Amino acid sequence: MDRRPIGIFDSGVGGISIWKELRNKMPLEDTIYLADSKNAPYGEKSPEAILQLSIKNTELLLQNHCKLIVVACNTATTNAIDYLRKNYAVPFIGIEPAIKPAALQSVSGKVGVLATRGTLTSALFHSTAKNHAANIEILEQVGTGLVELIEKGQAQSPEARNLLQKYIQPMTAAGIDHLVLGCTHYPFLIPVLKDELPVHVKIIDCGEAVAKQTHKVLQQHQLLNTDQREPSYKFLSNTEAEMLSRFLKDEPGELQIKFLDF
Ligand code: DGL
């Protein structure tokens, strides 16, 4: 039994989609969430820059006594998780585009992946694709501009819709039957995607799987908190806390949302 918080980081608001799943699955756990919005989007940075930002976020979470870190960002996971696991003692949970379940379920043999440039050019993405989706065709698309719009609270704007139409059209024309959301910001686009995708195309997002895996790893390391008290939820943003507050406005319970210059 361990009362220390779970640490979570992302380049901004995207990891909130993961935080919600974590809280649903483990309602007794305290969490600290870092939104590194000042440095968003990670997806257009070099692998070295993404690694350095991931180290900075990890160290801040460790200074805050986190017992486990969820890298709630595909771009940071695919570029930095090996390093983080080798260099820090706490367990890390990463998130990668869910091409394995999509490949297993695909009937057309064609799966679309919408992700950042940083994820799609990473060695980890390519080895996962080779190991788990060798028999299917993967149609990759960089979601240029989407993270910036989502960070500004414009996920449902005409601009976001136009970009999505442009990005998914070649994939649907090629016959995909699954679209993998390979960036934790993209679940905020699901209402627009549902409008724009043919009904038979299934959207795959792996937030729930990440929460299950986090629970399993906490259990294996005897790190679960079983203390029946009100959990504490801290959110730290290095731009303005306002946007985080807007994304979290419908969440029940007491949330501490603050600015911190990290
Ligand atoms: N939310 C992130 C991801 O899952 C990063 C997006 C970005 O900053 O480019 O990839």
C-alpha cells in the first residue's frame, strides 16, 4: 500500500483523456498532472529535444514524490520511454498508437494511423508496426496543426474539420476500416471525426487500456493505495491554467489547477 501520487505528463491538455481513464479505474489514487503547454507541440521537435523535455517532466514529478509515471503522450513515449525506464527507478507506463488491436480486428487489411510527425518517424513506432501489424497495410498521416487547435480549445472549429477532412480522405479512399488515434490530444476530435468518417470505420483509442495496465503495474509493485479518503488531483500548466480549467470543467470533485513555471 502506497499513498504517493501517480505522475502524468503530456505536452498539454491531451493527457487529460488518459487522466480521466486513470481516475475511473483507480478512484482512490492521488494524481499530479503536468501540462507542458509552453513546449507544445512536441510532435514537430527533434528526438533529442523530446527526450530532454521528457527528462525535465519526469524529474519534476519525482521531486513531487510520484510512485509511478504515466507518459500520457505518444510522442514522448515513442522517443523517450526506453531512456526513462533505464535511468529512473519508478515504473513508467507509456502510450503508443494501438496498431496491434486495429490489425487484429481489421477485415479490409488496411488501417489508418493519425499521429504526430515525432511519433510516426520514431523507431519504436516502426518496430511495433513490424512486430504486430506486418500483414496489414498501415496508412500513416501526420496531423499537422491539430494539436495547436486543440490546445487553443478549437477542436470542434471549422478549421479543425477542414484539416481532418484533408487528412482522412486519402485513408478512407484507400479502404481503411480502422482509424487509430496515435496522439492523446486527438480523442477531443472524436465528435468531428464521427461526422466525417464513413460509419463502418472504427476509431481506436487506447486510454482505457493504459489505465488497466497502470493498475496492473501498481498491483505488481504493491503500490496501490487502498486508503479510503478523498483523493487529491493536482494539475500544473506552464502557460495558463485557464485552458486546463476549461477542459476539466465538467469533472466532479475538487481539482487543484495551477500555473507553475517549469
Ligand atoms: N499529446 C501528444 C501525443 O500523444 C503530443 C502532441 C504534441 O505535442 O505534438 O503525441
